Amino acid sequence: MKSLLVLYWITWMTALALAAPQPGMVASQKPSAAKPSSKDTAESHLGKGYDALKQDRYDIAADEFRTALRLDPKLVLRARFPLAVALFEMKKPEEARREFEAVRREAGGHPNISYYLGRLDLEALNFEGAIANLNQAAAAPPFPDTAYYLGYAYFKQDDLANAEKWFKKATELTPHDARVQYQLGLVYRKQGKEEEAKKAMEVSSEQRRRDSNESQLRLECAQKLDQGPREEAHAFCEHLYDPDNAEKLTALGTIYGQHGDAEAALKPLRRAAELAPQSPQMQYNLALAYFQLNQFEEARTPLANALAQWPDLFQLNALYGAVLSKLGDDLRAYQALRHAHELNSQDAATGDLLFLTGLNLARKAQSARQYSDSLGYLNEIAKLRPQEPAPHRIMAEIYNATGRSAQAAKEKQEADRLTQMLGKTQ
């Protein structure tokens, strides 16, 4: 459940924060004459923070979001809210509450904030406060387990009627969560409904057994994909296919993908993306499977839709740039890759593809005699990969063509020097 919470808060945080198009968004048509990004920018720390949060590395995420806020204090929604989430997961309730309250003052009483404040109230045994906050969250529930925690708060206040109401609601929203039936059984028992209590407890126990069995099935599925014929492995692994459970479908698709079977991964990942259209991870997983199968046009759609809502996620931008590059759309590829590089300047593969895409655009602009545009790209990528001679050689050609002989000679000299250096290192 924890990993899904990380995906859900991104939906709200970016929707509020991004009133205007951002550098990685699809709607933009032409990159500005941009200056190369510094490695120590607010955007880069945001990207690292999101990535760390997704990997449950909460201490690192908190440090990155704090740094982003120091560099740009206006990033209340894009940095302070995920900072509060990281602190919440790190079991630092006082610090987390302080940050959530700060976001509430800025953004108002949004259900996401009320959810987390309600969870903090529960941990502090402030059940009255939890009921107030979680009721606000339940008006437009941001997370599937909102009803469960609200039912739990009512149960602790001995309000059995409302506890039963919300636990029943939770069985609809999270039908595979064994905790819900267990708590519902406790409510029935306190109400004197022994038959209903017994049935709910049996369902809870069965769900726990099923979860344990599925863990074993996933292990055996992975082993069969490694050891046996693929047809036999597929027949066995399909026992894990649950058309109504996005988490289980994602787990199955991930197993296929990790064992080099992207084609088999498509079916569960496509269904998971249908069930969770608001999840950037689900859309990314599907697009990655398409990309691995060289189905680039099919990969474009889920990525484009996801980026319209989550433009600051490194993985989405990096894969979208790679897809567009394969489709020959260098201009949009450059936009996406440049923003991905801003978010994570340490990813070498993205930096390399950004360099090559910029070089292609520079050559096209040179051929069209759009020398100013060409020089803009060349200056960017020369700073991105200062050891490469190609940008300087093309700049020398452009300066010669435009009668700037002194600058042409300087760039040619630099290209020759770098070429010589490359020869010595090879």
C-alpha cells in the first residue's frame, strides 16, 4: 500500500502546482534558446526527491526536497508536500504535521492533506481529530484506504454504527485488504452479531492465506520463466492474472519484464494501466513494455497522457524522449530529454541521448541555414559533453559560412584539440 500512496500523492501535488506548461510538457512546440542547466538546481533536487520517494528512500527524499525549497522557497506544493510525506513515512510525526499544516495554509483543506493529518491524529490517539480530518478526506477520497482508517477511528470511539458503515465501504474500495474484514469482524462481535463476525474473520483469514499463496506463486513463476519452456511458464504464471487488481497485474507484468518476456508482460500491464489511469507508474510500465518490443507509437500515448499531468517525473520524461527519438521526432525528444536531464543530471544514458538528439537538430538547422538555432543547440550540448569535438567542428563550419573567421579558427582549434585527446584515451 505504501508504494501506491506515493503514486497517488503525485497526482494531486502536480495538478495543483502546475497551472502553466512546464519544460517537459507535450503542448510546447519549440524549445527556448535555453541555457544549460546547472547540476544544482531546484528542478534537479525535485527529480532526485521524487525518485528517492518512489524507492522508499525517505531520508534522502527529505534532504532533496529541503534543498529544493532552499533554492526556491515558492515550491510549496511541489516540494513541501512530498517533504511532509517523506517525514510521515520516516515516523517523524511532529515534523510531518508541521509541514502538512504549512501546505494547508497555502493550498487550503484539500482531501490529501486531511488524509495525512487524520493518519497523524490516529497515531497520536486523537480519535476525535482523526474523525474530523478523515471525514474531510472521505468527501473526495484521495487514497483507497481512507474509508478503512475512518472506520478504525470510529471504532476506537466506540461509534459502532459509523465504524460498520465505513468498514463496509472499505470492502468495496479495497476488497483484497485482509485488515478490513478483520476489523469489520471485531465491530460485529461488539454488536453481538456472532454469525457475521465469524464470517468476516473467515474471509480475512482466507485473504491472508491467498496473499501468502500468491507470494509463493510469484516465486515459482519466476523460476519457471528461467528454467522451463516459455509456453509452460506462461500457463503457470497466468494463475497470477487478476483482471480487477492493478497491483497484482503490475507484479505479474514486472516478473515477465524482469525475465526478458516483454510480450507476455503487455497483457497484465495494459489491464493495470486501464484500472489505474491516474498512476504514472502504471503508464510508465506499459510504455516501457511497448518500447522494449519496438512498438514506439503505442508507447507514445500512455507517456504523453501521463506527462500532461506529471511533467516533473524523471522516468516519464526520459522514456518519452527515447520513444520520440526512435520515432524521429527530434524536436520533442530534445524537450523531454532536456527536462529529464534537469531532473536527474547523473543519468548517463539520458545525457548521451540528449547530446545526440541536440547534435541531430543542430545539423538539420545548419542544413536549413538556420544558423542561430544551430548554434543554440551546439552551445548547449558542448557544455553537456565538453570532451566531444563534434559541436565545435560544426560551429567552425557555421562561423566560416557567416564570415566570422576568427571564431571559426578558434572552434576548429578546439575541435582538433579534443579529437587529439580522444585519440590518446582510446
